[in-house]
Amino acid sequence: MAISPFRLRPLHFGIAASLLAAFAVFAVPQEMMEAQRELFFDTLTQLAPQHVSPDIVAVDIDRAAYQAAPNADWNRSETAALVRTLAEAKPAAIGFDLVFSGDCDPVNATNQVLAAAMRQAPVVLGFLIADIARDMPRPRPPLAISRPLAVPDLWFIDGAESSCPVLAEAARSTAANFLVGDEDSKVRQVQAFSIIGNDAYPALALEIFRLARHVRTPILGGDPPRLKLDDTIIDFSDDGSLRFVAGQEATISGRTISAGDIIGGKVPAERLAGKVVLIGSSLPSLGGLRASASMPLEPSLQIHADIVNALMTGFIPKRDDSYVPFEALAALICGLVVTLVAIRLRPVTAAAAGAAAIVAVLGGTFALYITTAILADGFRLTLALAFVLVVTSVAQFAHIRRVEALARRRFGQYLPRSVVDRYLDNPDLARVAGEERPVTALFTDIEGFTALTKRVGPHDLVAMLDTYYSEVNALVADHGGMVDKIVGDAVHALFNAPEDLDDHVNQAIRCAAEMRRLTEEMRTRPRFRDHDFGRTRFGIETGIAVLGEVGHGGKLDYTAHGEAINLAARLQDANKFLGTQICIGPQAAGQASSKLVSLGTHEIRGFGEMELFSPEPPKRLPATEA
């Protein structure tokens, strides 16, 4: 038995595309398309409901406070007044997004006043990164080390620019308040610790959080590193960073108070009591303006407040390289689902279903984030699914075109090309109802076919019939006819149905003549000759017939009914006693343009006496079994 050659199908392409997409998600370095992925995370974090702590106050030395100061000049005396007022309200901690690194004379009155004010509250001073090592920032916050500890290279810095010693001595501790943006300059995460020499300093938000929680000594350890503050554990990313959610405009506005309002006594103490207070400025001359996920220019004061908010709410976005294998597995599974959908549905429906699958993946990453704070790489997953969908759809389209071409070729052997095109190009057209039209019917039959089936094995018989029907049906199509049906060894063909065919009677007669020549030549071929393949007989008549699709449920048959159809079948059989191969009825003979030979008047069962015709003179053929 012959084995059919293996053919690649859309399913195989879809599986291959799914495997390739999953491999790309797993193996392609994460640095590639990092900018696009981070933009996706930005959108995700901004669309999701944000967790907001009510215990954060951002004190902004804004333009109004600056202009309300004596001589419209905010200085350390004004800052001291601000700190004193805050201290009276007893906040949980005060953090400065300001570095007092100049004018450090300890006997300077303004320095003395500011230092005295700082001693009244738990104050954290910030420092900036510097290229060279100067005086070490003081006081250094407490920190215990738990082994093993993987210290990220990112934590090591060369030096720091810190506040004046006279002020540092009055503060509770000092911390890093510099912010480093990603490649697109947006600040999405903060360096958790900075190591200068042998001393480690936490980020400003971490130190403020520690003071607010009254934790004496935090413990740092692990790989990747993590920080333990009593019962709270804060996990850092592999590079030692801490992600946060950029606050939206409403959140920023709700937690911000003008420094001028506090000094002016416009803010009740209850608004500040027990809160984490950060002091900074939205003015470019006093504070930094950085790009964040929520706005193109956000005061660094507000970014530090966002980081404190993440720590206090416990909702810290997580992104880790360990997620990648699971994302690759998700890409594979979703890709296979998209493949199955694409090959089972119509192209438009498959495209809609593929788009729905992509939306579902995006929805899944959204749901995962809002419930667990995990940032799944939905960007790569959607690219993977889009790739699988495109590959599978193209393969399915090519497959459909190949099947369509085969259908046109195969059905073109039975139907006129216009009919084939009608059904293939317009599959949703309504069923063809019955219609009356003139039709010429051509019926064929093979002499001695019953005896042939007894002499010839099934394999040889099928091979001969395949050749016979293929070539005979092609002649019908070439002459504009359609093969209505094949019954056993008989071919029933119609001309001028279902599409109009000019000169359909002569086309049917010419088709029968060429069929006779073809089948006679076919009988001389070795296989046909060896098995004594019989002659083909033809009956032709024309008349009004009713055509349409008949049947019920999933099985329909386009056929014709009428006296001319039935008579053509009888005329084919009449060749037996007439000694002819082609017998033509009186109506068809009357419309024929070619010269025909009268066969005389004969009785046709069910139709009575009529004159019959043939393009050839009759021959007395030996009696054969029908």
C-alpha cells in the first residue's frame, strides 16, 4: 500500500511557531526590548488601582513658601522654623530631600538654630553621590549582616556629598537620597543601599520607614538581598534595587502641604502627628525634577514619598529573572491555544479570537499584578502570541488557497467554472430554489459493464474508472456542461444549467462526439484493451426542466427534473437495438446545426413513438449486456 507523503499543515506551523516564541521568551536576553517592557510596566502600574498610605506628608517648599519668606529668600532659618513646627506636632519621622553641604561654619547662628530644631524630632538627612570620597556621611544608621549575603555591584559608590557636620550631629541618621533613572531617564526603582568604604547606608525611604516603625537594627542578608525589619521583610531585585509605583496627580496633591502653610499655622497638628514627613521642594533651584512613570517631571520629594508609600502599604512591584521560565511556558501554552483556534475558525473569526486571546493575556498580567504585585512580562507574551497568530494564519491562508485551487480543479471536471466560482467565492449565498429553464441532457453508459466487474479485480477496475471519469468529465467541463451525477458506470451531464450556455444543444452533441472518439481511443490502451473495456453509449435530448437544490439537512443535490432528462436516459439505452453509440431525441435534433442521420421512428418506453437521430449511420452491434 502506498504511503502518502508527509505534508506540513497549519497545525505544524503553529506548533513550531509556539515553540520558537517560547524559546525566544526564555532565551533572548532580558536587556533586549527592556525599554518597551518597562513602558508596559509603567502602563500597568498606572492603570491598576493604587495603594495609598494616609500616613505620608510631603512638605513642599514651593513658590508660595519661598515668596512668603523674608526678602523672598528661603534659608536655613526658615527651615529651622519649619522643623520646629513639625516637631511640635510629633511626627513619626522627618526626612530631608535636601542636602545642607555648604556654609558649614559651626558657629554660624543659622546652623545652630537649624541643628537645635533637628534635635527635637527624629530627623534623617540625605546625601548625594560624589565622584571622590570626602567625609563619610554621619551618623551611620544601624545595620546587622546575615550570612550569606550577595552584595550587588550597583551598591558600591566612590563617595558622597553630605550635610554639614554641625547638622549631621543633630540628626538621628543619614541616608542616600540620590535617584538614578533607567536608560530612558525615568526613575522606576531606587538603589536600596549605598556602600562607601566599609559602611552601608540605606536609601532615604528605607531609613525613614525604619524610624517610623521604631526598628532598632535591621538585618540585611540573602541572595538576592533582602532586608528584615522586625516582622517585615523587604525583598530587593537581583541588582539590589527597590521598585515602587509612581504616584498619580491626585495622590501627590492629597499628601502635599506647602511649607508656608505649616509655618503660618494653617495646618492642624493632627494632620502631622504620627506621620512620616518628607521635606523638599518642587522648585528646580531647591529640588530635583525627574521623569517618572506618572509624569514627565516629578519633584524628587514626591518620588521619595512614592517609595515610602510602597514600603508602608507593603505593595512593592516585583520583577525577577526567575519569572522568565514561567513566562516561556505561558507563551507556549497560549500559543498552542491560539494555533488550535486559528486553524478551526474562519479567518476573520480566528483573528478576532486571537485578539481576544492577547487581551486575555494582558488581562491576566493585570490581575496577577493587582493581586500579587508581580510584574509579568505581558509585552513579550503579546508579541509571542501575535507571532504565533500571524504564522498560523498565513499557513492557514496558504492551506485554504491550496484546498480551494484543488477544489476548483476537481469540481471543474464536473461543473462549469462559473458554477464552481459561484459556490467557492460566495459560500453564504442562499440555496438555489427550483427554476424552469431549457436544458440539454447527455447520458452515457458503458457496454458490458456488469460482465466487466466480474472479470476484473477491484484494484484494476477502480484504476480504469478513475482514468475514464477524469477524462470524460473534463470534456463535459470543456464544453460548458456540468456533471450532474455519476451512477455506477453512467455519467449524467447537463448543458445550460445552472448557468446560461449559448448553443447548448450543439455543445452537447459535440461533447458526445469527442467523448466517443476519446473512449474509443481509451479502449486501445493496454490496461483497457487487456480487460476488453466496452464501448460508451450516449443519449441526448433537450427540453424544459426544473433545476434546483434538493435534499434535507447536510446533504443537498443540485439536479434537474423533466421529460427531456428522462428521455435522454432512455435514448442512451436505445443504442442497444439501434446499433448506434449516440442517439439524439427529436427536440435536440431540431435545434442541431450539424448534419444528423435519421434512425427512423421507434417506440420508446414511456414516451411513445418518435423519430430518432444520430451523427453516424447505425451499425449492427453484437448483443451485449447492459
